[in-house]
Amino acid sequence: MVKERARILVVGGGYVGMYTALRLQHRMKREIARDELEITVVTPDPYMTYQPFLPEAAAGAISPRHVVVPLRRVLGRCRVIAGEVTRIDHARRTATLTTPATQEKGGTETLTYDELVLAPGSVSRTLPIPGLLDYGIGFKTVEEAIGLRNHVIEQMDIASSTRDPAIRDAALTFVFVGGGYAGVEALGELEDMARYAARYYHNLKPEDMKWILVEASDRILPEVGEEMGRYTVTQLRRRNIQVLLGTRLESCADRVAHLSDGQRFPTRTVVWTAGVKPHPLLAATDLPRDERGRLKCTAELTVEGVAHAWSAGDAAAVPDVTAAEPGALTAPNAQHAVRQAKVLADNIAHALRGEPLERYAHKYVGSVASLGLHKGVAQVYGRRLKGYPAWFMHRAYHLSRVPTFNRKARVLAEWTLAGLFKREIVSLGSLEHPRAEFELAAGGKHPLDPNINPKGSS
């Protein structure tokens, strides 16, 4: 039984943050009802993004609203704050954060806590490549996924409406950097969508488009094994997708992708999916980190050598007690993050009740990846699957893992309807500039083209 009112601060609303708070509010609902426990979740976005569905959202197979889970709905017994923690002083049990309200005044807010769950996740790992900041497109959030879909269709519109071969070639060249899950699945789904959409353009053919995957190492999809990685390369190349292994992007300045093998590709699309790094917040704490910037954690998911601090997921270096080799760490993926969150929540409950803690021990069961509609690869419990069976397992697995029955039912309904009707090929890029039409009507310049004068004068 919790003797005094305990304040738990959960930083981050991703896999670890949401699942930890969700399990805590169920495990300790009596303490919450008696006002003996308060759970506060601070996250920049008041929703959890189920990232494995981002490629299908980009391809139009799933509505973007169904890729996210609203935290205020599922965390009804928790206090959810839309904001960003910028500094943590664990010695004083304080966290400094900014919210939309404090940003307007240029100030900050301070929260105090008794137990800290630090799970801000990761951010894209970028390199100082010329032009990347100006022209690169990420693929980590639902906004980026939908923006990329709109961008690809817009490039097809540009190519269809011009007779300039240079503009047309650049518009129809799509470069993806990074051969991990995000890059390969996004490329596979979007190429599938664009190839289908090409049938509705009178002057475009699938062969007119160039899809290029650039990977610095000598293999792609290392999570599914070397054999499945080679199979994936073969399948992508059969779809006329160039897979360039052992190659790096050296520059994309002036909308030209310069590769380390000497090739140059004029392009209007460079998608950067070359890995992630720990969230910058970790460096703004007084907690111990490893050489890669992640929090040093124990198998009980406590921060090493620190009381009342917990972590898991991408932000944490968690020992893999099931591995044969000493010093092995769990992989930073969704499979471990979801399972770690449950153990983390249970251990916080144990700690508050004076009970012994549990160790996190989960053996990695395998991986699944989609390469487009009815195409995929999988390695699960040592068994290798290819093509349709792997694609079906990919959908079945992730449908079972997406949070809440509401989201499961909506995603399943969308998949069912997609099997009965044709794909949507509409670009809603104007959503990114909702005031453009009004500003034009009000006498301003069009925000997308500074050369347009709405009053008609030259």
C-alpha cells in the first residue's frame, strides 16, 4: 500500500511512455481513486504514433488518424500535458518544461516529482551533408509520412504538366537514404502506390520513374537476417528499384544527389531514414549515460546507480539477460519497448508497495517487413517467410499490437475496404498551407510562388 501521495512523472508519450502510464493507471487505480498517486505524462504531441503503420499511411492504405492513439482518451486517470521537457534535475526532483502557453510568454514551467520515467525516445540521426537541411525529408512522424505522400504525387503532377526533360527527370527521381525498416518499407509502399497512380496519367509510365535506395553498409534490413536481406535486394531490383550498397550520400545541394560512387541524380526528393540517435533531452539531465548517449539502465529498468529514476526503449541501454554473450543490450525496437514498458510499470508499483522488483527478460522472436501490397519478408522464431505469407504476417502481427480495440477495428475496416475498391491517388498538399487561398484572395502573394502577383500586374 502506498503510504504517502506519490507523484510519477512520465516524460514522453511514445511506446514506453504510453504503455507505462496505461498499465500503471490499471495496476494502481485504487491508489489513484484515493488520491494517493498522481501520474503526469508530458509529451510534445498528445498522441502516440504507431510507427510500423507509417509506410501504409504514406501509401494511402490507412488513414493518418488511425495511425495515432489519443493519449487523453486512453489515459483517463492520468494528467496529460502537451509540452516538452527541456531539462531535468533529478537530484532536486524537478523538470523544466515549455508548453504552448509558456512559449507565448517566452517562459518555462517547473514540475516536481517523486518517481521519474524518462522515455523521450529518439530523433533522426543526421549528418552535415550539404543540402540535407534544405531538401531532406524525414520519415519518423505521421506528419512526415503524409507530407511525403503528397509530395510524391505532386512530383508526378509536375512531371505530367511539363515538357522540360530536366524538370521531368528530377521530379520523377526519388532517392531514399538508409536501408533499415523505415527506408525499405517507405520505399516499397510508395513505389507501389506511384506505379499504380501512373495509370491515371496520360503521359507517365512506371518506367519513367527512378527509385533509388542508398545504403552505406553492404546489406539492408539486418533485422530479418542476411538471407532475407539478399532476397529483399533481389525483389526490389526486379521492380527496377536501384539498390546501391556500400554507398553514401555526399551532397544534395541544388537538388542534385551526389553519391560516393560518383553517380549524380538530379532529384526533388531525398528521403532521409539513415538511423536514429537518443533524444537531446538526455544530455540535459544529471543521469548517467553510455558512450552512445543512452541512459545506463539495469535489468529491472532502473537508471543505474540512481534511485527513483526509470527508463526503457530507445532512450535506455538495457541489459539483454537472454543473450549468450556478456554485455549484450536489447535492441531499440518496438517489440522490446512495449514489453519493457509493462515490466517498468509493474516495478514502479512494486517499489511503491515495498515489493521486490522483476527483471526484464524477453528473447527477440523475429522481425517482419512489408515491401508493398502483397509483398514482404519475415523471420519469426527462426522461420523465414517471403512474399504474400510474410506480408500477411506483417499485417496480422501489427494489427494485434496496435493499441486499443478502436484502432484495431478501424485499421481492419480500412484494409477490408481497400481490398474492395481502388486506391486513392489524391494529393492534399494544400493542407500544409491552409491559408494560401485566403491570403491570395486578400491581395497577398501566393505563399508557394513568390513570383505570383494576385492583382495581375507584372
